[in-house]
Amino acid sequence: MKKILLLVMVLVGLLSTVSAKDFNEPRWKTVFSDGTETLKLDVNTVSYDEELDIGDAWIAKINIDQPRQEVVHYKVYFGSTSVQVVDALLYTPDSNVVVGRRAYDYFMDTKLSKVPKTVWNTVKQLTNRDAKKAAYEKKLEEEYEAVRQERLNRPVLTINRTAESQ
């Protein structure tokens, strides 16, 4: 149920926040740039799920050699070294209209490339992942300890059997 709710929230957020094409607004943070490509993360769509230890982000991929621009959906798996490229919305330059959707569904390793490592670190920083994960683990530990104490403090029912002689 949590996953469905999170997905609905992300889609609603995407539809309401990724409609503007001006990637120079303050909400777009440059995370990578080279001679032909620039990646700008939408800080309004970054999220983190403590239970699953997964980050979620949408990043504009602006390539000077392409006739269109993409806003790509990434999932960051903090429990491993993987960044998943989920899908992308396609735009034509100077347009706010989505002209297509591309399904990617592949993984990149942060040890093998700068782009996933940069996405990993930026999502981790923007979501304050380390502090949220530590707080979540502390909460789980406290809940476990409370259950353990409750079990230890339960009264023990003792039945004494005696053999009565006649």
C-alpha cells in the first residue's frame, strides 16, 4: 500500500512540477556536465524511502546533439551500488509539451561511471539520507526493545501439580 501511495504521489508531483521547460530555474540543480551533455536534477521531486532505503529523482538530460530533451526518472538503491534508470519523458526544445515517453529499465553501477555516482551522491545529500536512515534504524531498535521488554515482563503462569494420596 505504501508503494502504491508513493507512486501516486510521485506521478502527481511529476505532472504538477515537471511541466515547465526552463531548466535554468532554481529548482534545477546541475549534477553533471561535459562537452555535449548536461544533467540537471529537479530538487522538487527528490524523495527517500527509509524502509526500502531507496532514493527517487527526476533529472533533465540536455544533449546538444539530440533534437529533443528528456526528463529521466532515476531510483537510487543505497543498499547496493546501483542506480536504476526507470523511464523518461521526452520534450522538444523550447516546448512545455511532453511528446513521448521512453521506458529504459536498466541499472548503472556507481563504481563504473561518473554519472550514476554523481546522481547517487546528490540524491543522498538532498534527501539527508544518512540522518533519516539512522533515525529509522533507531526507531526500529526501540520498537524491538519495547516488544522484548514486554515479553520479559509478562507474568508467568505456574501450575503446581500435586499428587494427593488417598
